Amino acid sequence: MTPVDLNQLLANIAQSDRAAFRQLYDATSAKLFAVLLRLLKDRHDAEDALQMVYIKIWQKAPSFGASNASAMAWLITITRNHAIDLIRARKPEAVPLETTQDPIDEALNPEQVALNTALGGELVTCLGELDAQHADAVRGAYVAGESYAELAERLAIPLNTVRTWLRRGLARLKVCMERA
Amino acid sequence: MAETPMPSLNDNDDDALAAEFVLGLLPRDERVAFEKRLHDDQTLRRSVSVWGETLLPLSSTIEPVSPPTDLYTRIESTLFAVSRASQTENLFSRLWVWRTLSAAGVAASLFLGILLFQTTAVRAPDELIRTALLAQLENEAAALRVAAFVDSQSETLVLTRQSGEAEAGRAFELWLIAGDNAPISLGVLASGPRVEVPLSDDVQRLLADGTALAISDEPLGGSPTGQPTGDILAVGSVTQLNL
């Protein structure tokens, strides 16, 4: 089975090709919907968000252009940023979470297990080389959409240093990925 | 115990910003500024793309979930479809005021494309929220179909012609109709499939939710009178989207 060429579809969508848009939707909507469900934790919100995400995809397709970038990474970045806007709008980011329970514990563990068994890729290796807290923060931000305030709260890092702290981790991750 | 020397993320912070953008960690105002730069900065786009791919495996364990079957129809009707709802009458009467044409002719030739979509998304309290205006200009009879899009951060209206060509020796002219006012010409459209129309401050102020855009058939160089003289080939109402 030939996988759908998402880059080609996006190039066609940039030319207002509706059939290509439909094909892209068929090929990617279940994945993007799952990402939205995971982040928004509400089916109704996720449905509305998916609608907006595809409108953005239609509008932004020309800016994806002829780049050799990964179409899926681009689609997921649009999806995640849209969801995160909605999350932040629900809950002002300046106010750290008051809950003391670990908000992403249950979401995270299956991920880690699955990552370690199924992927075994460079990312897993490199996340493994980071401080456990750095790796945890990267996953928390990406998978659960945690903000800096939430990461600071959960990992007990002062709010005014959490950004510098995480950037240090990201820099190490980058060095490791480039080496790999 | 000595720490490993801290690697720097490029010489500036752009790569760190790209990583934060992909992770969704940028505060909104920074993200808006970042996205604005992304438009013109290829290096920045490259950084975003590298980080997007680097972190993509984190989403690979999220099992796909099929969205409701009618969702595509909803998206399609938001972006493309034409509605026969009550606004049609309203827009029609506004056009009627300034358009000197037989009632039969108008009734036969106009097919109004109106976007009714209202996002139910939660609105952020801050004014930095990004919006866009979208209109679908259509006319079933003449088979001219044009999508119009303007982003709150840009001063350009982008028109994408999806079907229809100007007749030989004729031109398409774009009009803005705000309320019951006479149409304002936004100029003659260049012939390519994608046309960017720069917007003056005055026009930007007028271009809002509910404003109509229309395209008329005119002599090369545009209407000699400053008002539409030929057939209205496509018309649509502007809808605001919160992106």
C-alpha cells in the first residue's frame, strides 16, 4: 500500500484543490482528533477545534509550500497550538494550578511504556540522556499541553527560572539529536 | 560534581523559541510575534520544522480516534458551501440599492455565498487573539468562485480564484459594500489565480464581519463611473473567524 503523500496533498491544497483537502482530511483527521482529545479532554471541544484546525490548514497550506519539512509535524504543530490556545483561554496561564495531585501522571505512564517499547528511536535515547525532570517536562508540555506555570508547579521549580531551566534541557536534547 | 558545559541553542534564542513554539510553551504575545516572523524568515521556519520532526515521535503513541462522520461536512460548509439562509435576503437588498439591473436579471444570476460559521471556541480575554476574515464569493450561473482571506496581522486581502476567468477584453473588479453605503472599489483584479490586494487603513476599518465583497464584470482598467457597471459575477459576505 502506498502511503498518502501528505506533502503533495498540501501542495495541491495550496492551489485550492478541494479533492486533495478531502484526501488529507481522510488521511489525518483521526490522528489530529486524537491529539485534540488528549489535550482538551473534552469531546465536544475537540470536535469544534478539529473544525477550526482544518480551516487553518486550508488557509495556511500555501505557507507550508514546497518545503521538504514533514507534513505530519506541520499539521500536528498547528493542531497543538490551536488546542493550547483554547486550554490557556480556559485557564489563565499566570495562575499556577492549585491542585497538588500530579495532573499528567496517568496520561504519561502509558506513553513512556509505549515509547520505550515501540519506538526505541533517537528521541527516546536522547530523552533518556536528559535529567529525568527535563524529559518529564518535555513530555508534559508536548503530550499534555502543560504551560510553564504548570510545569513549575508540578516539578517544584521556581516560576521565574523554569524557562531558563527547560531551555537548558532542550539544548541538550538538540545536541544529542544532532549527534544521533 | 561538574556539570556538562551548557550547549548554547544557536547564537541567538531563535532556536529555543522554535522549540517552545512547537511545544506550545510560548506565551501568547510572544507566539503572535513569533508567527509573524515565521512568515518571512526561512531559517526560523526550518528550526520549527526540525523541532516538529524531532518531537513528532511523542505523538506517535496517541491512537487515532475517528471524528464524527458529519464533521467534514461541517468544515466543508464553513469553507466552501453556500447557504440559503436569511442573510441572503439582507445582502440581496443591500446590493439591490445600488445595482441598476432588472429584478429578473439579478434573481437569475446571483447565488450568494455566505459563511454562517460561528466558532464556539472559548475566546481568550486578551486582545491579542488573532482573527481572520473570510469570504467565499460565488455565483452559480457565471461559475466564478473566489475565496477571500484577510488576517488581522496583515494588511493584504488574499483572493484565491478557484474557478472562472474574465472574458477576453473584460476585467474583474472587486468591491466592498459596507452596510447600505455605495460600493467602494478595491481595484481591478490581476489575472493570476492568487491575487493580493493591499488594503488602506480606511478599507481595513470597513472590512468586518457582515461586510459584503462582490466582483463585477467591467471594461479593462475598471469601471469608468466608479460604481459597478457590468454584471455582478460573484458576491459573498465576510465572516470573522477566531484563529
